[in-house]
Amino acid sequence: MTQEELIKLPKAELHCHLDGSLSKKFIEKRLGRQVDASELGVSDDCTSLAEYLEKFELPGRCIQDAEGLEEAGYDVLKGMHHENIIYAEIRFAPLFSENDNIKCAEVIEAVLRGLDRGKKDFGIDYGLIVCAMRHHNEEQNRRMMHVAREYLGAGVCAADLAGAEAAYPMSGFMELFKYTKQLGMPFTIHAGECGDAKNITEAVEAGAARIGHGIAMREHAGMIKELRDKGIGIEMCPISNLQTRAVESTADYPIREFIDSGLKVTINTDNRTVSNTTLTKELDFIQKTYGINDDELPLLMRNAVDVAFADDSVKDSLYRKLKWR
């Protein structure tokens, strides 16, 4: 498809971090100064995940109060509107914005207000995913989950586990997600981004309905079959994965293997601003680099709706907008 056709294609995105996707205009307004694009995003010669994560410092400063959080929710949907996103799941870590002046519940409520305004103005259905962080202790993460559970079905759609996967493997979070499951919260888990496929296996054992990234599953035929048979969604973020060196080169990226194996592959941006990307750009990239054909793009969008943390009425509406059943 041409760039123009890709923009017009109705799209759904499931893996988009709030703080990594805030517009330059929003950040400049909040900071009260001009910001160079290099302060917010990496270039294609990014050398590591550590370099990538440095770009979250400035946007993080902008979401430390209710006004900033509400405007952030609105800002992300506003950006998505320009490329015909019809459904988005936005994720963030509420405890990163909690401080002496604003508590966890107020943090979540502020983001939801912004997303609600964005839905009204831009017609984008959304769900908010709350992220537990690997470097936070069990008590902190349980408290956040307990608070977020009160908003499940009222904007919050699921939970997640994010952070330094290599330093904090999935084995240390089995009890946390046993508790999350008891709360009735569905969840996705960042796993297999660092190269250890065991984290993917344990995330599925814990009850994850989706896997964030999942790159380490490459060439593990048995694991791929298990996740295919269970209908586990795979949230691939091609440009980000290459920038953070989740794989060494484009040739090592397993998107073609995953699609051909029948996995529920979805395409996402991860961090729109940090990666200088859009969903349109991601789709263009995989078409040109991996030979993803025009007939496969609708399949990828349908996959996203199939595994979305949305209720059936929302999904029915999305299928109609996508014109696929």
C-alpha cells in the first residue's frame, strides 16, 4: 500500500506507552521551553536499551500532577487521530506519577479524564493498561493493582509488567500475578525482549493473555505452537525492537516466522515519540522490509481486535469499522 492508503486504513494499537508517546508540543508547553527533537527521541543508530530509556526523563517530568496527566491522555489520542487509529490501549506506570501531592487513584483518574476527552473529540475507543514495574517491590506493585482494580471496566482494561527484564526475570513476579488474577484483572506481560525465552513461558504460566515483544521466542517451535494454540496475542514493536537492539539486525527479526506460524501477531509503536514512529510508519516498514503483503495488513488489524482487552460490544463495533468479520 502507498503511504496515503496506509494512513486511511482503520487501525488498532495495543502496545503504546504514555510517557514515550507525548508530543513535542505538549512537552514544550509543560516545561515552558523549547525542546530539541534529539532530547525526546533516538536515531536509527541507537546503541542500546539504556540509551533508549534516557529519553523518558523529560516526559516523565510533565506528568507529575493531575493537569499534566489529563493533558497527556488527551495528547496521545490526538496524535493517533491523525492516522485513523480507531482503538488504542495506552499503558503507563501510575506509581511513577505518584508523589506527596497526588496519590495513585488520582493519577489513574486524571489520565482517564484525558482519554475520555480524547475519545469524545476524536472518536477513538480506548483502554488503559496499568504497569507494575520490575524494580518496585511486591508491596508497591500489589498496592497499585489493588487501587487500579477499582477502575476495571471504567477505563482501565488490564495490567502489565514492565521494566528491566534481564535484571528482574519473570520468576520473581509469579505471586504478584497470582494476586492480579485473583483480583479479576486480565494482563499482558513484557517478556522475551531481553533474549530469555523462559520469561515468556513463565508469563504464560502466570496467566498472561498477551506477550509484549516476545522476540526471544524466535526459533522455539514448541513454544510458538503452544502460544498459537492458546491464542496468546504477541505485541510486536518492530522499529523500537531494532532501536533497542532486541535483535542484532533486521534479518534477525522474527515477524515473518511468527506470522507464518499462525501466532496472533499485532503491530504496535511502543513509544511514538522516543522511536519517532507511528503505526502507519510501522506498517510501511514491515511491508518494505519483510514482504508483509496488502492482504496480511487486515489480518494484523483483526488480530489486534481479537486479542484486545475490550468487551464484546466494543469489539463488534471495531470489526464493523474495520469491515472484517
